[in-house]
Amino acid sequence: EPEVTQTPSHQVTQMGQEVILRCVPISNHLYFYWYRQILGQKVEFLVSFYNNEISEKSEIFDDQFSVERPDGSNFTLKIRSTKLEDSAMYFCASRGQGVIEQYFGPGTRLTVT
Amino acid sequence: DAKTTQPPSMDCAEGRAANLPCNHSTISGNEYVYWYRQIHSQGPQYIIHGLKNNETNEMASLIITEDRKSSTLILPHATLRDTAVYYCIVRAYNAGNMLTFGGGTRLMVKP
């Protein structure tokens, strides 16, 4: 069964450093998403991406964040200058054309020290 | 999206049916009911969705009341691996892309 994959599974970085989280969505999916979950809190939407552009973003997704689909298979989330409060699990999701259910990856645990 | 209310936690004996309720009294006519679950710290997993008819798939059944103000997710024979947080989400089919997760119901399946 096809699945969304994410790398790395765990990323430790120092405050102020840039990080790139990578996702490989399900191959025939066209809609891509990033969510995050701070430890013990709810899953929060960050951004959705379709047809090589952002279609929706939340207030969390400020100028420090960017997304890219560099090569037709990967979907990346970049945090330009990490803060302590960016420590969280980051989940990538994708969905196909004409369906509503989103399929999530296993997540990347980001720890900012 | 309509607001949903779920009990914060429930227990279920292994092998028995788990019935997870969700209230969505402000649901509007074009809004679907979706269920996802999150096992430990894994990514949320889609389970099922419905509009007004009852739905069943290999994972679960979804029963929606006639007035659509509440629904119940049924796991017919719960196993220990069904221990997870279950989220009921209401949204229109062609609404914006985001999923809004509430607190969900933490289901503990016990041997």
C-alpha cells in the first residue's frame, strides 16, 4: 500500500539555524500539506500546496516558513531561523484528486536547543 | 466548520465493540463527518467519512443520526492496537484544505 514518507525521523538543531524537513507524498497525489503537533497539544494545520503554489496557510506559517516541491516527488518545509517554540512533530500529508481524505506521514520530530 | 464535542476518554475491553460518540449540533447541510485517529505520536490516520447515510469500511462503521446532529464511530471488535486518540471532524467537501483537529477521544483498549 502506498504511503507518505518523511525524513529525517528526528532532527536536532540549534536555535537560529535553518532546517529542511522532507516528505515524499503518495505518487499520484496532487495536494500536499504540512501540520505540526507540539508535545501534548493538538495537531495544527500549517500550509497546503497545490499546483506549485500555496493554496492556504495558517497564522503559524509566517515568513520564517516556506514550502517547495523541488523535483516532482519531494515536498519540503523549510524553517529559516528556528526558535525554541518550533520544537514539535511535523507531519506531511497528501491527498488525491477528487477525494477528501488526507494521508499522513509518520512525522519528523524537530528539537530546537 | 461546525464545532464537534467528544468525550475526552473512553475505555473498551479487547474484543468488544468500541462506540465513540461525537456531537455536531451545528452541522450544516453540505458538511461531512470525518474520523481520523492518532496512535501514540504517529501521523493521523484516516478512518471513514459520511454525509447522512451510515457507512462501513474495513476499519469501522459510522452511524449518523437522522437529524445529523451526532454520530458514532464503531470499531466492531477492538484490539489493543486500536488504542489511540480518535478525532471527529466536520467540514464541507469542497471547503478549504485544512483539517481542524480538536482534542479527540482517547480510547484505551484493555485486555
